[in-house]
Amino acid sequence: MKTYDAIVIGSGQAGGPLAKKLALAGKKTALIERRYVGGTCVNDGCTPTKTWVASAKAAYMAANSKDLGINIKGYKVDMVQIKKRKDKIVLQARNGGQKGIEDTKNLDLIFGDAAFTGNKTITVQLKAGGQIELKASLFFINTGCKAIIPGIEGINDIDYLTSTTILDLDKVPDHLLVIGGNYIGMEFGQMFRRFGSKVTVLEKSSRIVAHEDEDISAELKNIMEAEDIKLLTDTQAIKFKKTAKGNISATIATHGKENKIKCSHVLVAVGRSPNTDTLGLQNTGVKMDDKGYIKVNDQLETNVKGIYALGDVKGGPAFTHISYNDYTIVYRNIFEGTNYSTKDRPVPYCMFTDPQLGRVGLTEAEANKQGLNIKVAKLPMAHVARAIETGDTRGFMKAIVDADTKKILGAAVLGQEGGEIMSVLQMAMEGSITYDRIRYCVFAHPLYSESLNNLFMKIGD
């Protein structure tokens, strides 16, 4: 058995940086990774999908630049090249991350599957064969999540896709059926429609992106349907069957009424579950919730002293930037004597549909549910000079403010550069800058953010 000061399980956006920092602080550290360095973000999430979003945007612009005086006839979507570019960028990020880890003194990178066998003791089934036993006084679990596969009849008889396996496609599907109308489903649905697929989205709720305010959901629905994406809400797939011609027949139910859809591919995007089922956490006493997420306190420590969980595996907002922030909280608290907490930290995020949806803070519905005295500012992108000039006026800006303190409580920007505009408002929230000050701020013309003046003009004092 080999002993370390610290063992990190999983090299995602918390685990990788944390392992390097631990080693540089003088702790003999092991980083266990069962697949690829970089975790979901680099290999299956942010990095690859955003390269494809860029390609899809280029296809959309080629097809829709006539009003700008640019006529592009006969453009072609080269899925092989799109995938080749994506693979190159992913490998650059992955290999760069791995080299940084391997070049760090005092840090061992071990490829294999880790499982607890006792109190702060693990066995690693090595990728190269064989196994080793390790122990440490400090453990950091950053094993992330995997796609949930619902128990639909016949699903295992078809070659269904997940957000990971769809990235292996080098041909455009004829008809992509997307199961799930939330963030992943919307991004991939729009992306493949732009590549040339017929796209149908099934959502069991009464509206897409149901966690957002109703006006956001309705506007996004209009945007998607304008691109000829078929959205079927209150609808579930109940059976899949392969057809004689190699396609897929899906039986769907809408308010109990059954219909059939024929498609070439099925993308399952109904959610994700934590990678804890093979960790053997029961052998070291770490508690999980009923969904398998590791329970932690506000400083990310489990019920077992010295064992921490970071990133998606602990539940809560499943974003790369949250995972990275987890790492900074844990490291600073342990090694710099700080007392940082996850409580009340901002949770900004961006859905990379086109246009983007940037979100931070409270939604209007959440603020009303809390009984807060609020005012709502809303500005259509059709009234934003930059949007008019660039020829894309889809969406709107929206901010929720406290009527008494004039502080911004939340913001949603569905529009071009929505994430960047949202980030400006997040900085205002961080600095307690009130909306009446932003109303008269001097912003450079003609940026999108300049229209924050006009957004807050919508609120009377």
C-alpha cells in the first residue's frame, strides 16, 4: 500500500487544478483519472460543443445573410471537417492539461478506476492492468456525472445517442429526435437543424426550459420554431423500435394520446446522474442523498472529516465555473486559513443556443415566490441599436430589481452576446451598483451593453 498526503479522484475542472495546487504546496498528491484528463468540460461538454455551435452559426449565417446584402449559394456542411476541427481542439486542451499535471513535481497521475475499500483507503484498477492500493489523510472527489438513460421500452434495442456519443458523428442525421427540451436538448437540436437535420424535440413538461421564466421559454420557443424545429411539449416517448430500413420508430404520447414518429437518430437529453455508483463510498462512511449525490456542507466537506466533494458529483448547479470555484474555496480554506462558503455565491450561466441565454440571480417567478417587492425591466432586442445594425433582433433583456434598495436581484438576457451582457449585470450585482446608476452610466456606443441604459429607463422611480 502506498501512502499520500492527498488523493484527488477525477481530473475535471476542480480536480486537475486542485491536485496541482496541492502538490505545489508540498503535499505528496495522487490524481486518479479513469478516462481523460479535463473531465466533461474539455472532452464531452463545453469545449467540443462550442466548436460545433460555431460551425452551426456559420451555416446559419451562410443561409441567412441575404438581408445583409450577402448572397451565398450552394454552401455545404462538411460534417467530417466539423468533427476533425472539434477533435483537434479537444486534444489540444486535453493534452495541454495532462502535460501540465505530469510536469508538476510531487504529483502522480494514475489512470484507473478508484473505489474506497476502507477508511480513507482506495483500490485503483489500473487502465494498464493490475491494481494498486492507496491511502491518504485528505481525499477530494471530483468524479462528475453521466447521462441518465430513461427506462423506455426498446431503448436498448436502438443505437441511441447521449451528449457524449453524439460528438462522434461525422454524418448529419436525416431526422434527429431529441428527448428533453432543456439546455442540452436545445443546444444540440438547434445545432443539428443548422447542419441540415430535421429535428423534433419531445419535452414532458408544458414548456421548454421550464426552469426559466415563462416569457423566456415562450421567446425561445418562437426562435426555435422559426428555424423549423418541431417542439412537442407535454409529450413523452414510450416505445422505440427499429424499422426494416434501419431507421427508428418512436411511439410518443401527448396527454395520453399516442402517435408514431419515424427518425434516423435519437438523442437522450433528460438529465444527468452522479458518478458515485462504483466509488464504494459506503466503505468509508461518506453519505449520499437518494439520487446518489454526495452530501457536503457549505465548505464542501462530507460528513467524514478530510473527505471533500467538488463539482457536479455533489449536486447543485452543474457548471464548469461552479466546479472551478469549488476548488478555489476548498484550497483557500484548507491552506490559506480562509472561511469561504458556497452559501449565497452567484450562479451565472449561459445556454449557447443562438441567440444565447445569459442568466444570473433570481428569476421573476422566484422573486415573486419569495414575496419580494420587485420591479421588472424588460427591453426587446428590436430596440437595441447594435442588434438592429447587425441584423439580429431576436430576444430581449430582462432584469429583476428590488423596488426598495434599487439593487439588481437577477437578470436574463436572451439575445446576441447574451452571456456577455449578463456578466456586466453580474458585476453590478457583485458591487451593489443600483439600477438607477446604471441607467446613466456612460457605455461605449454602439455596444449591446449600452442598451442597459434603456433597459433601466423602463423602470420608473
